[in-house]
Amino acid sequence: QQPVQSPQAVILREGEDAVINCSSSKALYSVHWYRQKHGEAPVFLMILLKGGEQKGHEKISASFNEKKQQSSLYLTASQLSYSGTYFCGTGYSSNTGKLIFGQGTTLQVKP
Amino acid sequence: NAGVTQTPKFQVLKTGQSMTLQCAQDMNHEYMSWYRQDPGMGLRLIHYSVGAGITDQGEVPNGYNVSRSTTEDFPLRLLSAAPSQTSVYFCASSYSLGGTRRGYTFGSGTRLTVV
């Protein structure tokens, strides 16, 4: 039931773009994206709901493909502050308390 | 608002000891969850709650108990600590908007070592 994230790790130079994917074998209702810096708690970035919407948050945006049960996180013109581990969390109904996370994607942005 | 408060921040237990990890939130959130984080394993759901008096098991519930007697508090009990329970534990809370649960706010975590 755990969603699968790819790639496991990415190394970028400042200004480059990255895409992180999250796939589920089960029908999704919602996908959450979080970023965690080393030694800190995860921080919520955005939520996408069933309906295939795309959302944006400064230079970080995400899409949700309901047919493929997949979400992608897009980081454009990356900054040093984007470094960290990104997690997707998947929900399978509207009001469930159960949010299952992927194994994470580590992103390192170098100067 | 203090957000989600976890105590203690660090704890060392001996095998077989029991203890309770505390979690409190002051945002009137109905949803609360406990996760453990181990290197390379991501965040794994232990138990969760959708409101006072209602709890359910997550992915890795064995060895842990929870209760939710109030909206604010969601303690996690380790019944008989084992070295395999060495981990970082996060408590998180969320609210519902438009019938849908929104993003989680996480506490700062408890680093637990079982020797």
C-alpha cells in the first residue's frame, strides 16, 4: 500500500529543474507533498485532490493524474533552500485519518 | 499557538521498560497521527485518530497503544520496549475543510533509543 517514489536521490546545480514522482497501486483520493530538512520535522507543501488538478507554490508545483494514480512534484529554477528529503503522502478517501507516506526522495542542490 | 508539542525530545530506555510519548496540539484539530521514522524507511504510520474517542491502527501498530480522550492529546504508549523500536517518533495533526482532511502539522519529534 506504500506509494513508490522515484528517483530515490537527485543532485542538482542551482537553477536546474527536477521532477519527483509518486505512484500508487491503489486508487487515490488525495496526495500530500512534504519537505524535511535534516534533523527537522516534515513541513507541508501542498495537497492535491482527486480531479487531476495542478497546484503551485512559488517555483514548486505538482500535478495529480487520477487515471495513472500518480502525482509529480516539479521544482523549477532550484535554490539551495530546496535541499532536503521530499515525501509524498497518499490518502484513499476524503476524510480518512490514514495518510501513508512514500520512502522519500533526497534532493541536494549545489551552488 | 504552540502548534504540536511532543515530549520528551530525547529518551533512552532499557529493553522491557514501558513509557508514554506525549503529544498535544492547541489548534483544535480533529485528526492526529503517530509516525516513526527510520533511515531509508520514510515515515511509517503507527496509529491514527479522527476524533476524540476514535483510534485505529496504521502500518506498524504492534508494540504500541494509543488513546484519545480529548481533542488536544494523543499519547503513544510503548508497552515493553525493544531495540527494534529505536527510532524518531513524530506526532502530527490536521483538520478538515470542505469534508476533506488537510495537510498535517508535525511536532518536532522524540528521539528514542532502546538499549
